[in-house]
Amino acid sequence: MRTSIILLCCLMLASLDDPWSPPKTSTGSTDLGWLIGSWKIEKHYYRNPFMQGKNLVEGEQCAWAVGGYYIVCNSQDVLDKGKPVREVVVWSQDVELHVLRFVDISPDDSTDQSTAGWCRIGGDMWYCSSEPHLENGKTIHLRFVTKNTPSSANGNSQFSEDGTKWLPLSDDSWTKIR
């Protein structure tokens, strides 16, 4: 009995020292499955304090990562005749049902900061939010909403410098091509 208690205490202490926990999956949820496939994403960015107005066309390929806990989306953005920039977005199911987590990185752009955020799903609508850090150290607030069908999505995004006054950032449309 004493050995069992000591072993249990050691296991509890080891788990307190290790903040990592395995990814969560939701049984029966198809929230992540919608992303699987190849997408054409078209965005119209409005002129704002951070960028000129521009159009972006992106090809994106999303697939399950090994183990089936995460979806990884790889893309190549083509900006108004500019040079292509790769982007990687990793999606996972949150422990809370119909909530997704994401991390967005652009490995080709050293000035772009990784952005983590979350999406709450209500029917065919995704309501997402993140707070990226700019290269000048400033944090801004982003939110976007999409209305999804099995083969497309339409939405828009907004930004705020102070979390109260929201300005348009982009209008977006996704079309599944395979």
C-alpha cells in the first residue's frame, strides 16, 4: 500500500512538472474535416495603417498530420505581382466542443510574427480571433467570420488597435478545387 502511494505521488509530481498534455480530439466532430483538400483563396485587403490596399490569390493544401490530431495547411501567397510567400497554418480541436485552435506562420518572411488564435463554430459560421504582435512590438486585435458550405466559404476580417474601434481589413472567399 505504501509503495502504491509513493508511486502515485511521484507520478503526480512528474505531471505537475510537465505542462505538456497530449492533443485533444472530439469524438464525432467534423469541425476540422471541412478544411481537408485544396483551396483557392481570394482576398481583397483594404488600405489601412499597416499595408496598402491589395488583392491576394492563394493556393492552399490542407491535410491531416501524422496521428490525426492536427491539420496542416501549406500555402503559397501571390501578392499583386509580388514575390510568393509561403505560409503554414496548423489547426487543432480544442478540448471545448466546436472550438478550434490555430497557429499561423510565414517561414519565408522574417518580419512576420507567428499568430495563434481560436475559432468558435456555430452551424455553418466560424467566428475567429487572434492578437498578433507586429515587428514594432505592438499588438493588434484581429477577428474574422466565415460562412461555410462543403465546397466554399465567404467572410471578412477586421482589425483594431485598441480592441474597441474595429476597421475592415479584408473580404475573403475560399473555393475548394479538389
